[in-house]
Amino acid sequence: MIATQNIPKTSTQKRRSRGAAWWVYAILILGSVVTAFPFLWMVLTSLKTYQDVFQPGIFPPNPTLENYNEVLRNTGFLRWFVNSIGVAIVSTISVLIFDSMVAYTLAKLRFPGKEIIFVLILSTLMIPTEMLVIPWYLGALKLGIANTYFAIALPGMITAFGIFLLRGFFESIPDELFDAGRLDGLSEFGLYTRIGLPLITPALAALAIFNFLGNYNAYLWPLIIIQSPEIRTLPIGIALFSGEAGAEWHLIMTASSLAVIPVLIVFAIFQKQIIEGVVLTGTKG
């Protein structure tokens, strides 16, 4: 047989491949512009005065940083920011611990009803959050934890999605590794911590990032459970700039520009894990 891989491309084939590449680049550039435009508009609006916001044009005619001074000094932004970061960190740590334990149990231990329990856990993914806030709220009232940081974090301290994701990774680990660990005298908890967790680090990183960002941006549940101004989170605080008298768009955009900084930092540091996480969530399960 003739080896076709060494046959050089003709000039026509080269032109076609270059043309196809340019089309791909053009589509990617267009998609990037469409995606980045709202972010750029938000930042530029944060540099406008209240009057300039309602003037035509994207770029501020008289750029100013006074909005940032107003948000940082005369509002509770810093407190909202700390609250959101704290709740997101606590929820993320809890999810990594409890989701991984449950996932390991459902993947590597044998007991009656295991698959039924897993199906019941997955079925909760089909229930909209709007239907869960009422039992969450009633439960928080009965436990006496309403209007507390713990109440904000509680619904997100264990997730069905995390259990589903991590179970698939635990199942991909050969049982022979755990059998060898048992022969060496490791307990079940030792197998989980010393063999299981190190081998699913990419999945843990992806779950941590997604969970942190989700809790950082949570709005509906904190809005319902919070009454005290001192424990408001960022989304709730930013919503205060809009009222019956109108919306202070220059302050909303300024606060939003500041609020997105941690998200950008997380992406800049963990962009490899985020991309891997997107791929992994589509290929594992």
C-alpha cells in the first residue's frame, strides 16, 4: 500500500486549509467580542457619572473614579464582600468533604439499596430551587438558625451534582488498588483518604471552583433568609442600589465591577482546572 501521509499538499489544498482556519479564527474572535462586550460596558459605565449613564455612547465623556470611592467608603460593600467570600469558602470545604465521602461510599462499598439511594440523590437535581426555599426556610426557623451565616451556607454544604461527579471518578479507580490497601491493613477511611482522594484531585478541583463561584453569586436563598444588614452578601447588597425611585446604575456597575474581581482571580489562577472541569463533567458520570 502507498503511504499517503507523506504526500505533500498541493497549493490549492493549502489555500483551502488556510481559508478554513481564517473562518474558524473569525468565528472565535466574534464570539470573544460578544462575550466580552457586556463586561467592557459594565466597567466603562462604572467610570461615568449619574448623568452620563443616561447619555448615548459607550465610552464615558468625563471618566471618574468617584463611584469607586462612593461604593467602598459610603456603603457596606466590604462587609458584603467578606460575607460572600466566607460563605463560599465554608460551603466549598463542606462540599468537598461530604460529597467525596458519600461518593466513595456509593462507588466502592457494597450494601443493600445502594443504587436506590443514588437514584434518590440524583432525583433532587430535578427539583427547582424555587420549590426548595420554603422547606429550607421552615427548617431554618425550627432549628433557630434563621438570619445567620450558617443558614446561608447550609443548603449548599452538600450537593447532588458533586456526589454524581465524584462517584463516577471513584468508580474509574480499579478495585485492585483498594484491595491491596486492605491487605496492607488500611481502614476504609484510610483507603478513602490515601488512595481515593489523591486519584480524583482534578475532579475535586473542578467541583471546588464551580461550587465556590455558585455560592459566591447566590441570590435567591440569601435574599429570603437574611434580615440583618450586617450579614448581607454581595448580590443582596448590590440589589439595594435599585429601588422604587429608580436604579443608580453607575453604582450598580461599580459594585459589580469590584465583585467580579475574585471571579477573575479564581479563573486566572485555576483556568487549567476550570477547563479540565468542563471537559470532565461532560465525559465522566
